[in-house]
Amino acid sequence: MKTASVRVARRYARALALLTDEQNSGDAVRATLDSLVQALEGVPDALAFLANPTFDLVARQKVLVGLLDGCKATGTARNLVLLLLDKGRIAALPAVRDEFAALQDQRTGHVDGAVTSAVALPPTAVARLQAVLKRQLGKDVALTAAVDPALIGGLVVRVGNTIFDASIANQLARLHQQLVSD
């Protein structure tokens, strides 16, 4: 069962996605929400202050408007954030941003992934791997690279919930399992 905050975030994100589709402003709204949430996370207890109903609503609105001005938030994103504050749902802003980003990625066929290797991969290898994944999955894949010497060699690629494990450590573990089970 989904928690109430997830349901609330998903509801606002869906409405925002419909609105930004009509206005063709999804990328701008997403960038604004990203910078706003990042700014809120950079100030300890900022979101807790904004979400606390014991503080005067006008004072919280002034703080939020200052933050919105600092992030150069306009239009739809600004209206959404102010609406969340007025409705007492500002604490859901990071979840709304995440849900909106997921919806937008789903609509555009974009997916994030990670590639882990035993040694650092050159950017050209990451780009080639992205191209192969795009052909295989039919989606644009944005990979982040990481290094884990425990892999010994090879790669582990995670895209969404799918893991492609072509590491030497995994192959050795499978060989060990076969030898032990015989």
C-alpha cells in the first residue's frame, strides 16, 4: 500500500505533467524544481520550517517567495510551489519533483543508469555503451560511471530495475557455485 505522501506527490506530479504538456514547458519546470529542491536541501531545516503550520503562513510565504526569486522560478513551477505551501503540502515538494521527473522521463523515453567497472572507463567507452543500450532498450540511456576494484574486470550495468553483470567477480562466483554443487 502506498503512503499518503506518495499518493499526494503522484497526484500533483500527474497534474503538473498534464499542464506542462499543454504548455510545452516540462524541461523548464523540471529544471526549476530541481534547483529549488537543491536550494532547500542546502539549508538545514528550511523545508521543516516551511512545512510547520505553527509558524505564520505569511512569514513562510515571504521566505518561500525569496527562495523562488533566488531560483528565478516563474510561471507553472512557482504557482505549484506556492499552492503546495497554501495547501499544507510543501513537505511533499521533493517527492513531487521526483515523481514529475519520472513521468517526464517515461514520456520522453529517457532512463538513467549506472555502469560500474574495475577501472575508470574513458568517456568514449561510456558513450559507446550508451549507444548499445539505446539500440537494445529503445530508450535514451544516461549512464553515470563508477569504479569498484572488487569486480576484478568487466562491467556491471544497471538500467532501471535491470542489471547486466558481466564482471569477472560474478563469473568466478558462478564457477565456484557450479563446482560446489557438483
